[in-house]
Amino acid sequence: MTERQPHGALKDLSPDKVKRNSQNPRLFFRSEEAETLMTSIRRYGIQVPITVYEEEDHFVLIDGERRWRCALKLNLKRIPALVQPKPTELNNLLLMFNIHALREQWDYLTIANKLPEVINLYKLENGDEDPNEQDLSELTGLTRGQIRRCRLLFSLPPSYRRMLEKELELPKQKQRLSEDFFIEMERSLKTIQKRLPSVVSDMNDVRDSLIKKFRDKTINNITDFRKLSKIATSVSTIGIQEQKARRAISQIFNADNGISIDEIFAEQFETRYDERKIGINIDSIYEYLDATLESNDHTSIGPSVRSKLLNLREMIERVLGADDAI
């Protein structure tokens, strides 16, 4: 198992004696973020020491590459640094993961590209045993949900990972195809593959269609992909005919028809899901009232709940009365 890294010694080092860590997972150093940091360092100096380990005649970065880059550009003579003992290859990666988990989190794609290496190094140190999600969470400081998101990104074909990389190089406000877009899209496509596999003949064609519809704003919101998942599960959850669900998804996968996920869901599926939700709520009310009657303690119903039940009874009588009159 990995060992706890000893605390480092604080020293002032020349930036010229420091080298970047070739294992640093970080892919993107956005210019506007660097400019903001450089302005701060120019005015106040480096307030948080970089973290390094010593190797031969130089020091290797564990944390603080942006601060170090700024120091070089500003020609600073000395910068504060915590000097750690040289870590193992696995601990080298895990130190960087955990430092950023406590501060500014890396882009998910950055993490996704390095997770397989963490897994392989862990297996080397632990008799070829695969780490589970809980192990990875404890090792990296990531939540299990974050690990699942990273795995979705890593499972993307290389061409789509490159597409995402180009997007992530842009300033945040100019990014259109975000990591969250790909994560939500891939989740929905996995659900479709599991529930209605015959709908997808070529997964990359489907991805291209959905990306086109998102770029031209036919799909307005990345959370619409959750509705796509609901359409895929509608056969088992609300009794929709499989042929209808397949036809609806095929329409969404058509890149040129201008039909959105939201439009299909609202027209063909939303009412049935609302009815299901209402049915669940009615069952809960019934169970609550049944338990109250069995306990023979009507005083347990507070005035607020009693008032809502009276209003509900009046509404039910009006609705059922209207049905009887037809």
C-alpha cells in the first residue's frame, strides 16, 4: 500500500533550479488565469509555497507549476518551497491528486487521462489487485462520483477526447462543448445501449448528430440528456411500447430534422411520467392515512397537514364529480 508522505522543509529556492514534473496530469494552463496570477504575484509575491522534491542537482515540482512559471517570467530570484523526500512513482501522482482535491480541482479530462496510470501503479504495488472505486477515492481524494465521471470521459474514443481538449484550451466563458456535456451525453447513451441496443447502429454517428444539435442549439441544455435516458427507460418504468420509444430516440438521433430531446419528451412521455409520480405520491398519502387510522390517534395530524388534506379532498371531489357528470 502507499505510505504517508513526510512533511517537507520550507526553503527559498531559485526558480532556475526547479524543473516541471513530467507526471503532472494538468493539460491546460489558460492564459487569462495565468495573467491574473502573475498580477497577484507581482503585487504580493508568492503567498503559497510550491512543493518539490530534490533530485541530483535540481528540484522537481509536485505542486505549483503555474506559480513557478510566473516566477520565471517575473525574473524572481527566490521563491518559497516545501521540499519533500522523493516519492515513489505512485505517490508522486497521488500527492498531486490530493493537493488539487483540497484546492482548485483539475479539469475532469486531466484526471481521466491519469487514472489508468494510477490504477496500473497501484496494481504493481499490490500484487496485481485492481483498486475498486472506494480504494481510488481514498487514494486520490476524489469522490466516487468524480471517479465515475472521469471514467466516462476516458471511455470516449480518441477523436472526441481531442475535440474536448481543444474546447478546454479556450477561456471558460467561451467553451461550448464542456466536460459536463460529454459526461451527460455518454451517460444517456450507455442507458440506451443497455435498454434499447437496437436503436444504435453506429455510436459515433449518434455522437456526431447530438453534438451537431447541441452546437446549433436544437438541444438547448445538457440536462436534456437526462430526458433522453428517461425515454430509454420508459418501456420498463411507465409501460411505453418499445417501438414508440425506439422511434422517438431515432428521431432525436436524426441530425437534420430540427427535433429536440425536450420536444419529443414533452409531447410523448412527460404526461406518463407525471402520472407515475402522482401515483407514487397518492400511495404515500394512502399509507400515511392508513397508519393514522390504525393507530386511532387522529390528533397526530397537525393543523397544516389537516388543512392540506381538506383542500385535497375538495379538489378530488370536484375532479371526480366532473368525471361523473360526463
